[in-house]
Amino acid sequence: MKKVNRRSFFSTTLKATAAASLPLSFSTNLPEDTRSKPNLFAGKPGVIDTNVNLFDWPFRKLKYGETDALLAKLSKHRVEKAWAGSFEALFHKDINGVNERLAKECKQKGKGMLLPFGTVNLAWPDWEEDLRRCDEVYKMPGVRIYPIYQTFDPSHPDFEKLVAQVEKRKMILQIVGDMDDSRNHHPIVLTRGADMNSLIDIIKKYPKVKIQMLYWTHKITGNLLERFIKETNVVFDTSRIEGSGAVGRLIEGNPWNGKKGIPLAAERVLFGSHAPYFPVEASFLKLMESPLTAEQANGILQGNANNFMNSSL
């Protein structure tokens, strides 16, 4: 397939993305080759962001921390759907309260864009009831867990039970590797490590479970990444894939650490911005700097998330 270089990718995909926020008269002045590619966001906004968070980050005020401001920012970049977790999930012990507020915020302010991803905490009692409510009461498509903050990892005795129940309920399980660089942690907060090795053997027992890794690159590297690619159907977000052209290099099997690896199918890469903690623009720049075909770029920005959400594996 023909590669799309940095200049042409920006001229087509990203300019077409920005065009949605412009008046019609400006949009119709785009180059003819841009307007003639219906798969690149024709019609209405087409980006699906699989990693945003609502409410207050505990340690500092974020520029787009208010839901209305975040939605306005996402809309500028033609994001039509955003899978939203809650910063409150990191420390709150009333998990149902966290999930209830998230569901209410997405319904009342989400403008049809926000899909709530609740949480469960295996370290607290009644997590199975919290999962049931996420599915049956709040009608959430999935749950997001934060092992280094919620004090459990895949070695927890109930972790396999969680995976089994998520598969049975046909939900998505998003596993967050990190939320910020550990050097930015408040000195009173001692986050735990999270060993992801045992996760592979659990996933292999439940081939129909849908799992996505978010902000994962500090927890899954080297041989472990190769095992995830070869032995599981796990998908990955783009929020912390760092380095010039890093998304494209990961797909080609030349990851950011400079060591030759196993190629990751582009279909397993989903756009995730980690907004509002990270600027939304940063995630688009990562794609702009990567040697991607138009088909790969379109898939990462929207198609792969749609397929993953609707698949039965």
C-alpha cells in the first residue's frame, strides 16, 4: 500500500479533521484530493477517543478539567465519541458513587459524545455488585481499572473472576498502566508496581474477552510486549507511545526503545488522548509524525474502535 508521508497526512487526514469546526465555505475550499476521499472523515466528525477522564485530577487543576470545556476541545478536533473514565476512581472508596456520578455526567452533559466506563476495585468488598450495576443499571459498555492506584494487579485472586465476568457480560475491560509519569507523583502518594505477566495466561483462558491497555508503555515492553502481540487479542491505545514516528514504528516492529520487535497489527491500535491530562493535539501529532497509510490512519482514528466495540471476538 502507498505510504502517507508527514506532509500529505497532515494535508488530508488532519486538515480534514480540523475542517469540521470551520464554516462550510471554508470546508469546501479544501484541496480537491482532500474532499474526494470519503473514508477520511466525510460527512460528520469521525474520531473516536478511547481514553479521556472526567472530574478533578487530584494533584493540580487541568485546563480542560470541566466537562463542558473538555467536550468543546474534543469537538474542535472532530471527536464524535469519547470513552470516559473518572479521576475519582483512583482514590474513592465509594465505587458505586463514582460510577453513578460518571454515568449522570455523561448523560446530562455528554451531548451524545461521552460513553461512560465505570470502575471496580478488587481490593474493596462487593466489586461484583459494582460490575453488575455498571452493566445493568448504568448501561456502561465497559469498565476501566487502575491497578497501581487501586492496590491490586493481575495476580490478585479475583482478577481471573473479573475477566470471566466481563467476558460473560460482553463488556470491555480497559486496564490502565499509568496515569502520569512517576516523577510527577505527589510525595505522599506511593503507587504500586503492577506485574502484567500473569495477565497473559488469564486472557488465554477467555478468548472472547475484550481488553484494551491504556497508557501502557511503561508496564509492557520488550519480551512481554511480544507475548501480548503473539498470544493475545489485546488492543492498545496511543496515549503514551512516545517518540518521532513511534506509532508507525510500533506497527512495523521497530518500537521506541530501538530494539527490533514483532510488528503490531495496525488494527490493534486505537486512538487515545488521555485528555485532559495530556493535550489532545499531542496525540494527533504522534500520528502525523508516523509513516502510516491512509487506511491505517483512518482505522486508528475511528474504525478500529468501532470494530472493537462491536466485535464478539
